[in-house]
Amino acid sequence: MRFANTHEAKTKLSELLKAVEKTGERILICRDGKPVAELCPLSPAVDPLRTDPALAQVEFRSDPMAPLDPEDWPEA
């Protein structure tokens, strides 16, 4: 694990991000010698509908996040 103080993190952010992208290296950012944050690669996105065997068979016929048409709303 690599360490960087806040000044280095601010001035060399692009370089630090490249290191994280290329090597997967984690960088601990410190203020006054104390760790305050960690710069680390994101893990690949996991689709819970595809990883859960019970939900893997679910098939959406339309976009569940699409806005409803006015006639689809129930009357008050």
C-alpha cells in the first residue's frame, strides 16, 4: 500500500489515479500523518438479478424505471 499526504494527493491526483487504474494499487491519503481516506479501484458492478439463482429467471418485458403515462396513474 502506498501513502500520500493531502498536498501530494491534491497536486498529483491524476498520477495517483493512473497508478490505481494500472496496478490496482491502493493509496492511503493522510493528514498530519493520520489516515483519512483511501484511493482504491472500484470493483466491477454486480447485477443482483443475475447473481441470485432465484431471480436469474426474471424477465422484464418493459422498463420498470420508465415514467408512467398519465392514463396509467390510478384515480385519486
